[in-house]
Amino acid sequence: MPGSFTGGCACGAIRYRCSGAPRYMGNCHCRDCQRATGSAYFPAVLMLERDFKLTSGEPTWYQSPADAGHIMKRGFCSSCGSPLFLVNGARSGATVLYAGSLDDPSWYTPGRDIYVASAQPWDIMHADIPKHDGMP
């Protein structure tokens, strides 16, 4: 895992840089994340807010309530539509990156699968990663 890394959207309009190590990496299978990614799950990389810096561009934000009632703000590029990161209203001081937005996503290593009760039957999950029906 790199000590610092970069990422951004497909068209390059939005770029970010992170320093320090991710605090969490995992796959969320909730329906909100499925819709936000257009896929089976959201591969999430949690960074401390102080270790995340937007270096160019401004995201468009979409806000919605999470199942626990707090607000989830998802940032995406308004030009190409790439999902980039989210801010979880229940967890201040953190930014959660979409692993697909990393310039080099090959080092992403999920530590668990959450909301597997909502996982799609065609989603084949890694057997060695711990599974949780909701948020542990």
C-alpha cells in the first residue's frame, strides 16, 4: 500500500491526493451503494479528512439519508459522471473514496463485506473476507 496516492474522475476534471494510509477498506453491498456505483457493491477506502486533499475541480454532490437516518453526501464529476468519494454524516473527519477512482486501484484490499443481506445473488464474494448483514 502506498504512503501517498492520487485519484480522480474519468475525464480528469476532478483530481485528489491522499497522504497516509487508509483507515479502512471494505465492500458495501447495500442498495444505496449498488445504485451509486451501478454495480454489485461499493469498494470503499476510508481516509481521514486531514489526509485527503482535492487538488483540482469541484464535485457535484448528491445527498440522501442512510438507513440509520444520517446524511450521506456522494461527490461525483458533473462532466463525466464518475463517482469519486462520499462523506458519511455519521462519521465526521473522514472521506470515503471509491476504489475505482484511484489512479492505481491494484493495491485495494478489502477487509470485510458489509450489508451482505442486500447483496445480489450473482455477486460472488471472496470467501476469506468476513461478512456482516449490516454495519458491524
